[in-house]
Amino acid sequence: MAEERQKVEIGFGLGQVLSVKLTQAELTDLRKAVESGDGWYDLKPEEGPIAINLGTVVFIRVVDSQHRIGFTG
């Protein structure tokens, strides 16, 4: 069985946001790469390979997977 993927948003310095689906291991590796500094990082989400300039990443956000319908109280 394949590992579950979660939606992750990667924000860049000029306001762009990239949304991808990553496994927990892929997310952990990405966070370590961003913390280590500059250079390029090859990300391989299910949508297809992406090369990321680590010096331009300003945030990584894991999107809540709970879907809500209607109003909440």
C-alpha cells in the first residue's frame, strides 16, 4: 500500500505559492533541505518533478485535510 500524501504549500519570496502532495518522508526531507540553506533541491511529488531554489523559500504549510461543509459554530 502506498504511503498517504498530504497537500503542502511552498511559499516563495515574491508571493508565489506552489501546491504539491507529499508523503511525510518527502516533507521531512524538504524541511531539512530548506533549513540547511541555499542551493537547489529536486522534489518529486506525484504531480511531476520540480527543482526548487532553496534560497527563495519563505514558508512550508501543511494544509488541513479536513473538509468542512456549511457554517461552523
